[in-house]
Amino acid sequence: MEKMQQVIEQKVRPALKAHNGDIELVEVTSDGLVKVRFTGACAACPGAQQTLAELVETAIKEACPEVKGVVLLQQVSEQLIEQALKILRKEKT
């Protein structure tokens, strides 16, 4: 996990920060998956999956060939969850 954090700090984060975004390393699983979360502008970017594949996964696998894949965890805001619940409960928004 420490090596992946270094890769993120040196190669990934500067590129994301240039677009007002960031990345959080959430977990490295025993089966070789790395779980990350985009924050800032990158969290809602329509190109997030492409960024994940072309930048994040490439950089991590280059430094850590034992990694099988990188998974993007989507984060939903509390406000959006509340709004969805109101709709489902047929409350006025």
C-alpha cells in the first residue's frame, strides 16, 4: 500500500490536481485489487473511467506488476441520497 501511495503522490495526484481533482487510496485487497476514490472535480467527471484506466491503473501497474486491477469507488453525496429517498417515498422536494 505504501508503494502505491507513492505512485499516487508522484504520478497521479499532480495530473488530477491540474484539473481541480484528487484521488484517495481506499484499500488494497488480498486478491490484488486496488480501490480508489476520486474527489473534487474528478468525482463527477464524465471521463473518470478513462482517467482511471489510462492514468491511475497504468501508473500503479507499472510500479506494482502484481496488481490485478484498479477499481473506482463511486461516492454519492448525502444530498443526492436524501433527494432520491424523497422521490422514492413520494415526498415533495
